[in-house]
Amino acid sequence: MDLRTTFSCVLLLVTLLPLSANASSEIYIVYMGEKKHDDPSMVTASHHDILTSVFGSKNEALNSVVYSYKHGFSGFAARLTESQAEALAKFPEVFSVKPNTYHEAHTTQSWDFLGLDYDVQQSQQQGLLQKANYGEDVIIGVIDSGIWPESLSFDDSGYSPVPARWKGICQAGQAWDATSCNKKIIGARWYSSGVSDEVLKANYMSPRDLSGHGTHVASTIAGGQVWNVSYKGSGLGAGVARGGAPRSRLGVYKVCWVGGSCPMSDILAAIDDAIEDGVDILSLSLGGGAGDEIFGTLHAVLRGISVVFSGGNDGPLPSTVSNALPWVTTVAASTIDRSFPTLMTLGNNENLVGQSLHYNATVISGDFKALVFVRRCDMQTLASRNVTGKVVLCYAPTPPRVGLRDAINFTVEAGAEGLIFAQNAANSLTGLAVCEGIMPCVVVDFEIAHRIASYWDITENPVVKVSPTVSVVGEGVLAPRVAHFSSRGPNTPFPAILKPDVAAPGVSILAAVGGSYVLFSGTSMACPHVSAITALLKAVHSDWSPAMIKSAIVTTASVTDRFGMLIRAEGIPRKQADPFDFGGGHINPDRAIDPGLVYDVDAREYNKFFNCTMGLLGDCESYQLNLNLPSIAVPDLKDSVTVMRTVTNVGPTEATYQAVIDAPEGVTMSVEPSVITFTEGGSSKSVTFSVILMAKQRVQGGYTFGSLTWSDGSTHLVRIPIAVRTVTQDFVADTS
């Protein structure tokens, strides 16, 4: 990581000040690299000296200073004329001089990152959010751990009456009565039949949320605008919190209990009630391991209800994706363009950067502390070293025997006063909240850890100082990437059904928990992003089936980032993302509103799939291959196979599409017909085509990937992912 680039970004973020009344000057950011003195007054004095040499007057130099950055690095913000800025830039100790930039208040960031701008000027083109009227009156059922109704995210001021079609109830219980529901939370139920009395005693026996998970999910989907929030009020991730469909309504179904998990019996009861209550969307950020599928959702889809599931947090191992049924949208997790860099200064004045949530004033002393390297943070290793009062550096082995949470607990128990933890996913901050108020905990990659360990190895009395964390947002953060924990395909129970379907933000998402706002990571956080976008699409296209909405999301997803580079997937090692990582790609809401073509499925066709899984129909493999999904997966290509698909035109009535083929490696691929045309007054809005896949060599191979894109040569690119594995035997062990 380039420290100059990193901290110039930081400087730009923290100096959001109004322009000077003097039109001849403006605020510039001057970055001078590492501190040259440990005494802050000496640093400030050096800033004043260099400014005095430019202004020619000490008083004018002092009056020009807006901020003097002197703790983690050296630099300042000052009001300068253009000529003064040019003069400063020529000093050898000055790294850069840049005009101040003025940022609007950010949301929890993920929605802005996805391009769903809340406020659109009259002169600007409206996007999905505005065309959907912010999800007005779409009803989203959230099956989770309940909700905290007092959160500002669920304020119902300005809402119209509850839609007349809603049939749900507000079920009373502990710390919950009829007044706990409102015009935002229009209904709430709780289900405890599958939970032991012992577990229930430790929970709210009501829809009230104890864990915070359900509240976080619900506010990500439908939370109203709440200004001036940040992570636990710390200033980290500061901005405006809101959901993706902020005017939609919530039906809450509590099935998850602290200490008691989420019983399937209760989940099915919740789904059943939700169907009758009148929800439009079901969002389920839950699930077991691969193969533990919730078939009850089929009944919701048969009633026209879109169902969105999290894909699981067992990545980056293959064959771990869960909730992999064809009629639901299964979501992988990705990163967003926000990070939380934390400066670590070694005793030799070397500055290194990790990530942390280190903001609590009670544990920020600004002093150097003794550093000790213990390799592994297990209890036995820590007990063998004197770590009391020291900052501990340790590694997560591969695979990790001691995870971050355990490492924190073990180092605290051993009397340490700080932790630097090396792991493969240095952007994963899950678990760091445990350190709050106790000690600074920083996550680093193995390269940074090696540099710290090298310093420790050659230094007689090694020390380190951890500075407070800052927030960085924007193009300096490479995103999106598929999160390391996000579960991967192939789909073990149904290998001819490609899963996951799409990726969405799921790393360090800031949303409501209780009366505060907290960062959570997981596919549980990615799922509500897709649920909200599904709700917006439902608002715009009320006549679309769940399959059409899912198709629009998958076929318009992006496989490249904002710089045009192919999206990467975190893992061991990091690699180019493929359909088993993110399905069709990373969700692109504004493109999904106008996909051009969709792959629709008569919901009754899903019954045949279900009957296959129950052993009631034969030739299930052929049937799975030809289910009209916006993806193709062939797990056992021996010689050749023909797969049928049908596209329906939802774009301009006059349109011609050309097939663009990206064949999987080792496979010959063709499409018949390769050109499809729709005309006004034509006989049909739908066209069926065949995809012929032929193995170039008969080998026992692994999966390779490609795509089929229908292009109209203008605005529509309708892309589906393809995964193919060539085999010589019917039963294959290689599923990598």
C-alpha cells in the first residue's frame, strides 16, 4: 500500500470546510509524509516555518492554517492563493499540494456505491430509486431475529396509511405491544415453538430483537434517512444511514433466537404466515450448510412473491453455497469502496497501515508500547511469553486454528494491551468490536506483519504506537471484490443449477442495531441489498414475475469494477472471480430496470423440479439443465449437450439481438439461432434458442467458465454465466 496515496486521501476526507470569503484564496491540503518529530509542537512549528517562508509574514502564515496534522503524519490545510500553493509544492519536504475537495454527506455507503443516489437534481436523469418512488408501499417480509422498533430508521413520519391489502398482525409479547408497530413496521410476529424454554428465558419473548441481526437487515432494506450517524457514534463511516427501498413497508417475522438458532419449523411457519399476510418480497438472511434448503419458499414464489436468500459464510471453500434453490435469488457478499486504515508507527519511525475500529478515547494514549511477536495467539504460546502490557503481533495459520475473536480473547486474558493480527483477508473487521474500550486491535496482511516481525527481530527494545482509525471512501479503495467468507459454488445438491446468482455489498455494512449503528459483515448483509433492489424493481414492474425480476438482476450484473478491471475474489490465493464466486456478477441496480430481455419461468415449472428432488419424476438431470434460468451449468459434459433457453422481450418492441459467445475453456459452444429479432405486431415476444456445448477433449476435468450475451448493439447487453465440467465417468470427485 502506498502510504503517500493513502494518507493524502485521508487528508482530503477530514478537511471538509467552507470556502474562504476571499475569492483569491482557497483551502489546499499540504502533505509532508512521515512525522519528523515525536513532539507535536515541533511538527506544528515546522508547518508554520514553511508557511512563513511563503507568506513572508509569520502572522499571515498562522492565520492561513486551518488544520495542522501532527499525530499520525505530517501535513496541514491552509488557505492559499494559487501562486502560494505552487510555491509550496517546490519545497523538497512537501510531497503534494492539492485543492481541498468538498464531499456530500455519505450514506452507510453501500447504496451510494451501487449508484442509488437518494437526491437527484431535476436536471439529472432519474435512476431506479426515483422511478420506483423509493419503494413506496412495497411490503417486504423479513424473516430473521426480530426488530428494534425505536430505532430512528423505522420512524413512520410522513407515511400514508398501511396498505389495505395487508392482512398481518402486530403480535404482542415481552417489551412489545400494539403501539410497537407503526406505518413503517406494519406487522410483526414471533415463533418459538422450536426453541427450548431455557433459550426463551434469555430472550425477548416477542418480536423485539436481542441480537441486532434482524434490525440491521431490516434497516439496510427499508430504513428511512437518518442523518449524522456513524459506527457507535465514533465518527467512523459517518454520514446518512438509509435503506435501499426507504419508503417500503416492513413485515417482521422473528424466528431466530440468541442461543437457539433459527428452527426450520418456525421458519416455515413464518413463510406460511407471510404469504397470507400479503408480502411482496421475502428476505431471509439465514440458512444452514449446503443441502439444507428451505423448500417452503416455493409456495411463496407460486404466489408471485420474490424470495431472496443469503448464500452462506463458509467461503472461500468450494461447494459451500447454501439456499441454492432455482426459484430464489441466492446472494454472495462483496466489499465496498470504504476502508478503515489505521496507522502503526514502529520505534524506527517506520509507518505501516492496517485496518481497525480503534476510536475509543479510553484506550488511545498516543504512547509507544512494547511490541512482542508470538507467532500464534493460542493460550499455550501466550502463556510461554511475557505479553503483559505489550502489543502482541501474531499470525493466523492457514487454515487458521485460532481465529480473530479467539486471538482477542486470549491476548486480553494474558494481560496484553494491544493486538496486531495477520490474516488473509485484511479488510475483514468482523470481531474487532470485542476490543472496544479494552485495547487497540489491528488487522494486517502478511506482508505488513512480516515487516513488523522483521523490525521486532533486529531491535533490542521494539515498540509500536497505534493511531486512531480513520475512514477512507472513494476511488482509492479497490472495490468491489468478492468477500473471502462468501460461500462458493458449485451447487452440491443440484449441480445443474448455478449458484450463487449475484453478489452485493456485504462487508462492513453500517446499519441499525438497537438505538445505535454498527458495522456487520456477512452474506446476511448482502442479502438485504438484493431484497431492496428486488422491491424497487417490483415497484416499477408490478407485472413482472419473480423469475423476471431475478433475471433482470443477474443478466445486468457487472463482472468488472469501476476501472474496467475484472472483479477479483478474495481467498487463498486471491483470484479472478468466476460464476461460482458471484454468479452473474456484481449487482447493478440502474441497469436492472431496463434489461432488454428476461428469462421468465412459469412458476408451475418449479413444481416439476421439486417433484424431481422428491423422486416423483424421472430424467431430472435433463429437466434441471433446461429449466429457463439466467445461467447454465453442465456438471457432466461427456461429448455434447444441447441446452434450451427462452428469452422474453421487455424492451423496445422493435429489436434485434446478436449472440456474443465466450466459450468455456476446452469447450466448443454455438447458439442457434445466433440472431433473434422482435417486431411490433410480431407473433410472439418470446424466442427459444439452443446452446450446443461440445467437449474438445474427453477428459476428467474441472469446471471452466464462459458466458452468453445477447447484444442489441446499443444499450442492452443481456449476459448469463456458464459453467461446464467435462467428464469421462458418471461420478466425479473433482469439484474444484
